[in-house]
Amino acid sequence: MLHALWRFVVLMVAGCALATALTANAAPSQERVTLQLKWRHQFQFAGYYAALFKGYYWDAGLDVDIREAQSGEDPIQQVLSGHAEYGVGTSDLLLLRQGGKPVVVLAAIFQHSPLTLLVRRESGIRSLPDLVGKRVMIEPNSAELFALLKRSGVDSDALKIASHTFTANDLIAGKLDAMSAYSTDEPFELKEAGVAYDLFEPRSAGIDFYGDNLFTTENEIRKHPDRVRAFREATLKGWAYAMQHQEEIIDLILTQYGERHSADHLRFEAKVMERLLQPTLVQPGYMHLARWQHIADTYASLGLLPASTSLEGFLYEDVANADSERNRRWLVITLAGLLIFAAIAGYVLRLNWRLHASRERQRVIVDAAPLALFVLSDENRIQDWNRAAETTFGWKSDDVRGRNMLDFVPPETERGALMSLLDDARRDKSSTRSGETWANTADGRRIRCEWRFAAMPSSDGRQSRLVAMAIDVTAQRELESRLQLMAHADPLTGLANRSLFYDRVERALSLAQRHTGHVALIYIDLDDFKRVNDTQGHEAGDIVLRTIAMRLRRLVRESDTVARIGGDEFVILLQEVGDREAAMAVANKAEEAICLPIEVRPAQFAHVGGSIGVSLSPQHGTDSEALLRSADAAMYRIKHGGKRGVACAS
């Protein structure tokens, strides 16, 4: 009996082992793919490491090999040649696409490109034309830098261009005059080496591109659509995690990929990347179709692309039909609303002569529509008001029925515009009319509404009713405004950037010429700012820059402009200034404000000064470049004469 029982147990154990083995053999294997980075391992690629080591790729059925860039190798060509399925590239991908390369962008990781030109301050290179004849190291696929050079009047053939070594050692050693770099990376190396530097950023010339775009090929999307979708979703999940758990990912990088960069270096990357990725403002991977069109137009204006370049097929289909995840729901609802709107209009027209019998059906359809829909009489009085209209505007149907919508929906300043839309819709009964205005809500707020109106004749053939649809686009417009502001503002201080500053100067000069007035520029270069960074840290340096920006803003009028155009360089534009003495008075006040102590930590203060130059139009120039050169020359007289003071251009 015991022997039989023992045999049964043995057979059961063997059966379980066999079942386990069969189950393991039947389990689907992970799809192995390679991600080609555009640089060496560092925090720049934190989201990919998070997706790998947090298991997001594995959960998506993917076994991902993350491959770093090698010196002398073009990372994008690694993807195009089939050595990797996915890659990280600059906005140069657009040029490759137009050149016949089948690249497709899956997501934009950096909302603002970190690509920049880095120069040693002691080289004397103060503007891009100073690079002519100099030794410059530029990495592959850096068209935005060549666009910056071309916009500044510098032909790339006039430079001595060297292949990129993916290190700043040659620049630190003085073997190079400039190099392409990431603002998140190499500046830390120069700071650690005690080398003063300057950055020339494409954004300062109005070239604001995406950076570190995740891409693949048409072939990968055609053959493995599910794999592409899974890889993209896992990657973006990894980026969201990485930016929320920076210290954890820094430890992971040091453990898994060695200590090529120190922990402090990786923290420097993470801090700068927060300003470039905008993780609290937009979701990882956010792309705006109009922004890509702007990039294409910028290339076209510089002769790098033909005019009216098509983006068809360049953006991954999951995002090509929508500007962003934030707008996706709005677009779906809009499409559904338009279809319902068309159905309602067609239904009502077909049953026009049986109006009384169909009124209840019309009411049900209107009431169930997901968008704000209501019906207006020929006197613009509300006859039907659906539940979505109650949600959008706040008024109940019983409260508005019979009231003239022009009496309470539009603000007084918008009443004329809305009335014009209504009149146009009644005159042209063959098509819908659309427009956008502000609208009131029951709780006193104002929302931005996109309107659609279509005429609907009544049964007697004389009166004309209107079907109206309203969409609340307030959040969308606010997002667009914030993105527009970001493109023209210095991210650290909130001041105007170089691009906006030049635009303001040209406008001020044009206005001054018409009214025979004067424009003044005050050029400020901080003294001893490097000492603050070196002895008290970059965080203290940032506090100094923000504090000085705030003090300078308080000195000028609303019509004047304060801009940050370099690391520690500020410019004040004074419009319609009376004379030289008035401009010098403002400059002297600026110098006094800068010299005041700045508390960077409790009971710990930083002290800086300012070397300031002043120029006026038309005495010292009639365009922005001439005025800036004159003010810069005056500033350098102070700088070389002992610092801290004010001088006017001669």
C-alpha cells in the first residue's frame, strides 16, 4: 500500500514538472530590438533606462538592447541600415525625410533642443561671424546649427570642421575654437575644468526646434505596427517615471553604465533637462503638427528645404492626426459633434414638413449630443438647449428657453461679432458658418468658444431657425499661448530672449524714425558672476540671475523691454527716450541695483557688479546690430578699466 502511494506521489511530481516545462516552452519569447542612442550613456537618455530596468519594455513583450553612439559613426545611419530598429535623432530627421530617407518620428522628447555651439570665453569669439576660419567640431545631423550659422551670415565652408569625438577634451585643451554640444552636458565639464565658456543657442535666432526625437523607419511600422506602438508607449512611460524619480535613475546609470559622468554631472543634466522637457506642462512625447511645420518653414527660409514641404508620412500615425495627447479628446469630440450636427441638420431638413411629428425626436437627438447644441428662432431666442450646453455654460434649459442668446451669452464687446456670424448663417442657407468668440458662463467666468451655425427653414417657409454648436476651446488656446510664450522667453528669468529682443528693437527704431524720436540700448555684463557659480554653486547663480532680472524690470516703464541675451548678459531697450542724460540715468540706477547684496541662502549673500554700456539712435546706429555693437564697445571700456561702472558710446 505504501509502495503504491509512493509511486503515485512520484508520478504527480513528475507530471507537475513536465507541465511546468511545457508551459515554459510554450510561453511566447520576447521580441528583441535595438535602440540606437545619439550619444554616450548619460541622463540625457534617462527615460529609456527607466523603461528597460523598471520592466516596461519587458511587459510590452520587448527585449530591448540600448546601444550608445560610437565615435565616427552616424547613429541615424545605424537605424536606416537595419543595425537598429529605433533611434534618437535631432530635427535633422526632417531633412533626411525630404531627401528620400524613410524615417518616421514617433515622439519628441525634448520640447526645446539642447543643441548649442560652445566656445571658450578666452578665445575672443563674441559673435558667430568670429568663427570664420576657426576650428569647429560639429556632430552629425546638426542642421539646426548650420541654420543658425547661415542666419548669422556664416557659410559652413568658411569653417574648419572636424569630426565629433563625443568629448569636450579638445575644447578644454584649446585644440578647438568651438564645438557642438548639449546645454545639458558639456558646460558642466568646462565648469569642472575651470574653463569659462559662452553658448550660441539656435533659439536666440528664432530657431526653436524639438530635440532628441524618437524615430524608426517606414519598414518597421509596416511590418511590426503592434511592436512600434508597444515600444513607443513603454518608452513614454519610462520618461514620465525618470523625470519624477531622478535620483533613482542617476543611481541606476552609475550602477549599470559606469561612472563616465559623476553623480553631480548627472544631476546637472537632469536640472537643465527639466527646463527643456517641460514635464509639468506637457506629457512626454508631446508633438505639435504646427511646430513641425514651423521647423520645415525655417529650413525652407534658409534654402535647406523647398517651400511648402509636406509632412505627410513623417509623423507617426498615432500622433500625425492630432497635435497632442492633450488635444486628442477635443478632436474626437469635435468630429463626433460635427457628425451629429450633420445628422441633426439633415434629419430636420428631411422632416421639415412634418415638424410637429418630429419635434420630440429632434429634442431627444439634440439633448443627447455630446457637444453644446441649441436651436435659435429667427429672433435669436433659444428654443432648445441640451445637457451639454448646460454643462458648458452653466445655465439650465428652463432658465434660458425663450431668451435672446445675444442678451446674456456673449460679453458686450463680442456681441457684434456673434451677431455677424448669425446673420451670415441666415443669409447663406447652403453652408455652415463658423467663428470664435468669448462667451459668458453662469458662474461669471469667460470661456473661449468655437461656434458652428447652420440655417434650418421652418415649416411655413418664411421664418429661419438656426442650429448652433459651441465647443469650449479655452484650455487649448491657453496651452497654445503658453507654448508661444515659451518660444520667446528666457526659461530661467522669464525675460525676453534674444529673438524677441531683436524684434522689439527693430519695431522701436521704426517707430522712432516716424516720430523723430530716440531709442536707447543699455548693455549689461555682470562682474564676478563666475565666482558666484564657482564658490556658491549654480543654484546660487540662478538665484542671482533671477533677482537681477526682477530688479531691472522694476526700473523701466511698461513700454520698455528687459532681455537676457547670454549667460550673464542683459540688455535694456528704452523706447522714446528723451536724451543721453535720461538713458544714462536709467543705466546708473541699473548699476546701483545690481551691486546690492543678493541673499542666495539664509544669511548667505552673493555680491556682483555690472559693467554697463549705453548707445542711442540715431547717433550710434540706426539698426539693432549697430546699436548693440556700440553699447558692447562702451561696456568693454568699463570692463577693461576695472569693472563696475557706466559708459556711453562715443
